[in-house]
Amino acid sequence: MFRVLVVPSAVTLLLVTSCAPVAAPPASPAALAANATQPCAAGGAATSPLQTAAPRTTAPTPAATAAAPTTPAPTAAAPTPTLRPAPQTDRIGFPDDYQTKFKFGYAYDRRDAKSVSYICLNDVAAQVKQGQPFPFGSVIVFESWRPKEDAQGSLVYDANGHMIRESLNAIFVMRKEQGFGEAYANLRTGEWEYVAYRPDKSFQTAPAATASCAACHSASNKGRDWTMRAWDLPFTAAQWAQAPLPGANEVSLNRMAFFPNALTVRTGTTVK
């Protein structure tokens, strides 16, 4: 959806989706493994900067002090957000050692969103043939990276024209097992479930909040087994692609967020 702010001779569109915002991108019918022979970490930077979760500390409880009796003013209770149907427990689990045990699938540069999608697959998923559904036991990892920029905020590219991964924002994981996905109700995307982790392996998007993940994948279809570019990019020779930059008065949609999220144009201008 979008909101419109009107000022003299100009209009500003504030673009907002109803799903979770982005956190801090066909050849032969041979098995994907024919291309995906390199470990996950071999497709670009040596190793993702996974961190150890910081120890949790509990602040000491201050001693109780008697307070002067007061009559508090009545306040309205804050509305409780209603979560859409989703699994309540993590049946995926953080895939330890995926950087060495999983196969590199593809990288996708989102220049419009200034993010790099870096995808790896476990051995089960890497055996899929192009155009065929992923078998049960498939796990697909999607690292979302912030790319390198110069002092002026412009993207920096390597010698091959690829964006350079600099900081790891999040690790999205989807897993397919028999009976998975039922908890998403009308947002169900086959037998996949989703979760997003931070680099320290804590939840960025806990299972109970992953309806937004299912909603995003529902933009795919059953014929593609509810996956996005994992359906074709891993089979290309380069295993890499780059999204075009939007033109003037254009916006793009990436993982249920608009880029740019505000666009000011003159009254009467067509926005694509």
C-alpha cells in the first residue's frame, strides 16, 4: 500500500508493505549438484562472519523503596498485535557448519536495495533437477548482506562487476519436510517452513512471526515449489545475476519492502 503527501506542485509517495520489513539477491535439466560442487563459503568471501551469541546478564534488582501513595490516572491498554497463523516452534534449527557442508547455489545482487542475496543448499536440495520439486529434507540458506560502498555511498564492485559483500545482516533458512507448513493456514506454501536468524544465531524472525516469509514465497507458485530464483539461477553457468536499477520515477519491491521507500514527483507524473 502507499500513502500520498501533497505539497504545492509535488507529490511524495510513502510506500509501505503489510509484511515484515527488510532487516538491517536455465540451462540443462542436469542435477543442480553438477554446478553446485563448491562449498557454500567458496562462492565469494571466504567465510561469513558468524558470531558467538553474547552472554546474557541480568541486572541486579534494586532494593524496594516505599513510594508515596498516589492515584494513577487511568490509561488505555496498548493494543495487542495480532500475528497471522505460523508455527510456534523452530522445527528448522540453525544449520551449523552450513558454510562448509552446504553447496553454493547462486548470488544475486540487488543494487536497488543495496543488498546481496547469497544462497546455499544442503546435499538433499543440491540434488534437485531443474524444474522438479525439492525433495523432503531440503534446506536452503539465504544470507542477506550489506554491500561495500565508497565514501560517497556509491556501490563498489569487484573485477567481475559483482557487488562486494561486507556485513552480514541476516540468515534466512527454509526447510521442507513432510507435514511442514500446515500452521501457516491460508498462507501455506507447500511443506516449507521458514525462520530468520541473526549472525549470532539468535532469532531475527522467530517462527511465530514467519507468516511474512510464507506470504512472500506465496508470490511464487506450486509449479516452482514456492521458491524464487533457486528454481533457475543455480543452473546457470555464472550462478550469479544482478537486478537492474529502477529508472526515474520507478520503484522496486524486494522481500516485501519498497525501494526507495519514499519518492517525490511533480503532480501529474506517472510512477511505475
